[in-house]
Amino acid sequence: MHTTPDSQDTSPVSDFERSMKELESLVSRLESGDMTLEQSLDAYARGVALYNRCKAALDEAELRVRQLSDPARPEQSSEFTSGSDD
């Protein structure tokens, strides 16, 4: 059976990994300064969309961890902290 990119594993983790790789590539291209203004704007817009996908995947992963920690009351679990003083 032939698989297309859309039919590959679409779990939040694999989607996160693919999105991060593409986002890192976009950042490198933007930092190189070799893109036109229009290309830079398009890349920036794509980067924002990828960032949002990554954040959604991380939010879903956090919820799954909470559900595993206390399946009866995941909403009562304590908030995760990053450990940094941002």
C-alpha cells in the first residue's frame, strides 16, 4: 500500500516533530537573509501557523499527562511550570 504524507502517522507527537523541523528550517532561511520581503512574510506567516500547531500539541500532551496522573479529575491537577523565570 502506498502512503502519502497526509496518510502517515498523525499523532500529536509526530505532528509536533514534523512541525518543529519545518519551523527550524524556516527560521534558518529567514536568518540567512537570502529571501525577498514577500518570501519572508510568507515564511513568517507559515512559522506562526507551525508555532500554533506545536503549542496545541504540547497542550494536548500536558492534558494527557494530567489524565494519567489523576484520571478521575484531570482538571484538578496542578499546573506545569517550566522551571524558568520568564
